[in-house]
Amino acid sequence: MLVEIFLEKTSPMTTVVRVKESKFNDDSSGIIQALGQTEGWANFLACLKAYLEYDINLRKGAFDFMKP
């Protein structure tokens, strides 16, 4: 899947981030995948903001449940 990330500076302290993904299936499974991806990107960007602005890593340990 192609993912494009666009950054647009709108003021000295503000940047708009746009994430564009393509090649979703044109059916109900594609819609479900697109919605899930949207939630994932929102979480990623919230974590990135916390890290950049406050030096807080919200993802630290977040994937420990996946370890064997």
C-alpha cells in the first residue's frame, strides 16, 4: 500500500499533517480496513505530538503483548 504524508506549515507554531493511503478494495472489507487505518493514523499522530511537544513516549510498552 502506498502511504503519502504531507506536512503543511500554516503558522509559525502550527503544521497540518495529511496522510493519504491508496489501493483499498472497493467493497465492505476495504471500507472496514480504511476505517481501521484512520484510527491507527490518528493514534500515531497523537503519540508523535506527545513525544515532540512533551518528550512523552506513549507507545513505550504498547506492543509488549505481542512478544512471545
